[in-house]
Amino acid sequence: MTSESKKRKAVIVPRKLYWHLYSLQNLNGEKFIRVVNKVLKREYQLIK
């Protein structure tokens, strides 16, 4: 194996911008409040 095959590539995960109502039910209290505040500021979109 070459040294290039041993190196791990960083995977960039995109930020979650769209939230479904059912996924909000699974969040803890603090995370729920942060997400709802960003929905109200129109940083996140809510999917019905």
C-alpha cells in the first residue's frame, strides 16, 4: 500500500437547513430551542 492510500480524506457534511416536524420531536430541549429560534429567524426552513 502506498502512503496516499493510507491517508484519510476529510468528509464535509453540509449543514442541515431543512427540518421536518417529526425530526424536531426527537431533539433534546436545548437543541429544540436553538433550531426553533433559527426557524423563526429564517435561517432554517421547516418542512410540513
